[in-house]
Amino acid sequence: MVSKGWFIPYIKENQKLFALVLFLGAIAVFSASLLMYTSGFLISKAATRPENILMVYVPIVAVRTFGISRSAARYTERLASHQLILTMIEKMRVRLYDMAERSAKQTKLGTGEMLGLLSEDVERLQDAYLKTIFPSIGALLLYIASIGALGLFSWPFAGLMLLYMALLVFVFPYVTVLVNRARQIQMKKGRNELYSHLTDAVMGVSDWLFSGRQNDFVDGYEQKEAQLLALEATKHRFIRLRQFFAQLIIGGAVVLVVYWSGSVVQSGSMSHTLIAAFVLVLFPLTEAFLPLSDAAGDIPVYQHAVSRLNDYEKQSYEGETERESVDQSTLSYDHAVCFDQVFFGYDAHQHVLQNLSFSLKQGESLALLGKSGAGKSTILKLLEGAVVPNQGAVSIQGKPVQRIQEQVSTYVSVLNQQPYLFDTSVFNNIRLGSKDATEEQVKEAARQVQLHEYIESLPEGYHTGVQETGVRFSGGERQRMALARILLQNTPIVVLDEPTVGLDPRTERELLETIFRVLKGKTVIWITHHLTGCEACDRIMFIEDGYIEMHGRHKDLLRENPRYQKLYEMDRPFSMS
């Protein structure tokens, strides 16, 4: 699939409105220039003390006309340009959302980076039109028209000003691009990284707190922010220096015009009343030329934004092709869950999982262990269909996860570290597992998780309010309520994503006993950091650096694997038997 581009197609679709914006912008700038020209002429003419007011009536009317037309044209141009931009940006956002919905591959980027695409890169395209394209085209038209108008008085001097003003129109913008290219891209990447780092860290704040590394996060964030601020300071120093030289060039242009107009007046070829007119007209012209350097300086940023959007669009179509070309020969119809030679990475240079293969029959349980970042959470994302393998296949009951993504919640349910409870009754919170569940089914689920008697003892029983996030209940009670939901959801596969984190040892032991008792007969994948209670699972699997480091039954590993023996002794697990 070839990208249709992010500029030309949208300009073609709105070419009439685009032409109107340019026309109104040109009218506004020309009105400002002619306003200063006629003002200079009027001031000079009035200084000669004309015999009758009618001698300066025409320039007075011209000043009023150009003053009104400048404001009116500028206001109308702003309305038209923003209408054009909003129309194009709307279509760009729809295009981006369509890519995300079609491929479901956006999560490979990470939540923060995806938000960066949506909120920043598309906004950069908006800036490209408002701050670069429109002003640059208008300034170039003005540059050509002003040189042509000057040529009516003196072509040699017009040629000199053509070269001299080219410093502001061409040389300074080109130098700005050269100087800022690497720096601007570094700044944009830095902002994207900060945005992604902060967003993903906030969403996973419990992991930072649990691991005790919150200070590492703060230090790392401040270090990246300091680097970004240093780049910003360097950029501003360059801008100040460039503006200083630009003002010198404008001053030089004023001197040249005064010298030329004075010499022409002395030769008798032009009236002395036009000296001020020619000098004053320089200022609106240079005001249009000065922003060109800033506009050109942002070009590398726009290029980087377009490149990221094109890469994402390419990924989305590749993801769609992958879903259509899943190799059916690799799928296992005899297993509830099957990972077959799965490779996955969030970028092309580093794989989180490498050649991962394992399967579980219906009713089997697996304890999945590994240090933070080993790939445990990625396995869960692959199982839920949130991300797509770079290679290999993931299937549930013989069906590729990509093809049942919209129905995956009917196959897999998840008990998280901190299940969310809504500010409604206990009954409604449990019933979220199945909206069709009867009152008796809700109570039976509560009985199975040993919560029924406690709920009945509450002032309003099952109609007791939970309060926001379930603050009136303990951690174990919240987990049991979420477990009751899962029982009502009645999926064949249940993932336990460290549900006992933060619980005291006794509550943890009692909750694990309840979980494995009520989930008997279901396929269970238990993601955990330690070995406590793992002997209750049929199999144990260690993930390290994307590979399966250890895999087998608890008894076999304890008997044959020295490393497992050492880890088991260090963890000092309680007995589940």
C-alpha cells in the first residue's frame, strides 16, 4: 500500500478554499504595504503646506481605505484559513483512527507514543499549514511583487534589493534549517519520549511503587527533561543571534532606500514626497519576511512527524495483511492456549519475546514467572489480542487470536492486581461479569468465593454501596468480588495478573486457595513475581530476556534444577497441599 501523503491530497481536495486563503493573505499584506506607502506620501505632502485640502484628499482616502481593507482582509483570511485547517485535520484524524481500528497494531507503539501520534504529530501538520505554508507563499508573492513595483522606478536598484532582501527570504531560512535540523528532531524526539515515559509510567504506577523504584523514575525523568531544556536554551540563543543580524539587515535596507531615493530626487526624476513613502513601505515588507526563518526552522520537525505517521500507516496495513495470512498449519486445535514460535518486539531492533512456544490443555494451570520486563505482561497482551506477533501464531482453542479479537472477552478473563470497583452496589459490581445473571447466580458466585456471609452482614446486604474504587473494602475482599465477576463471566481461560500483590501473607494464602478451588477445570495462567503457591499449578515457566529459561512441573524442577531449588528455598513458600 502506497501512502497518499499528508499534504498534497488534502490541498487538492480543498483547492478553492486554499486559493481563497492565499488571496486574502496577499490582500492583507499588500494593504498593509500600501497603507504605509500612502501614509508616508501623505505625511510628506502635508509637510509642504498644500494650498487646499483637496490636494491631499486622495491620499487621505487611500490611507483610510487601505487601513480598513488590511484589517478586514486579515480577519477574513484568519476565518478561512482556520476553516481550511479544521477541515483537513478532521480528515487526517479520521484517517489515523481508521488505521488504528483496522489493524489494532497501535499498541505496539505503547500507550504514550500512540497518544503522541494522535495529539502531537497531527497537530504539527496543522502548524505546518498555519505557520509555514501560508506565510511562506504569501511572503514569496509579496517579495516578487515588491521587486517588480520597485523596478518601475529603477531596475538596477530593484536588482540590488532583490539580492539584498534575498538574505531574509532565502539565506536566513536555509541557514536556520541547516543549524536546527538535528536539534529540532532531537527536541521533538525528546518531547515524545518524555510524553511516552510519563504516560506509561502513570498507567503503571503500581509497578514502580511495588518495586520500590519510584525514585529511579523521577531521576530518569528529570535527567531527560534537563537534556531537553538544554536543547531549548541552545535553540533560543541561536534565534536571538539570528534576529539581531536580521535587524541589522533591515537597518541596512533603510539606509539603501534613503540613499537611493535621495539621489533620485536630486536628479529630478522623482518627487521628494516619495522618500518617506519608500522608507515606510519597507517595514510591512520586512515583517512578512522575518517569520520565514522560524517557519523554515520547523521543517525538520514536520518531516519527522510525517515520517512517523507514514511508518504507522505502513505498520497498520502490514498488521492487516498478517491477520489475513495467519498460517493455519501452525495452529493447534487440541489446546486451550497455544503459543507457536512467537517473536514480538515493540520496535524492529529489540524483541521482548523470542521464539516462545508453549501450550496448555483445557483445565491445566501455569505459573508464569520472571523479573520485571522479562515479557510476562506482553504474553498477556498477545493472548488478549492487544498486540500482534511479529512472527509465529497465538491461538485460543485453535482459533487465531487476531481473528477473534472482538470476541476475546468470551474466551479470556483477567483478575488484575487492582480490580476496579464502581461507585454502585455490591450486587451491581459482581453482576458486571454477566449482565443476564440472576440474583441467585450472583449470590452463588459470592458463596463460591467465600464472600456471601460477609456481604449479608453489611447494613444493606448486596445493595450496600461500594464507593469509588471500593475504598470501604479490604484488598482481599475487592479481589474476591472481582473473582466472583469472573465466575459469572464463565470464560474457559483465566489469567491471574499478580492478584495477591500488596496483601498480607495470611490473606494471600487464603485468596490463592479460593482462586484455585473455584477455578478448577479452567485453564489458568498465573503471572507472578515469586514462587509462593506455585506448587499448586500443573506447570511452572520462567521467562528471562524473552526466552523460556525453565519450564516443567514443580516436583521435577525441585528435584532436577539447582537454580529452581535455590529460588524456591529463598522464597520460602507456604504449602498449598
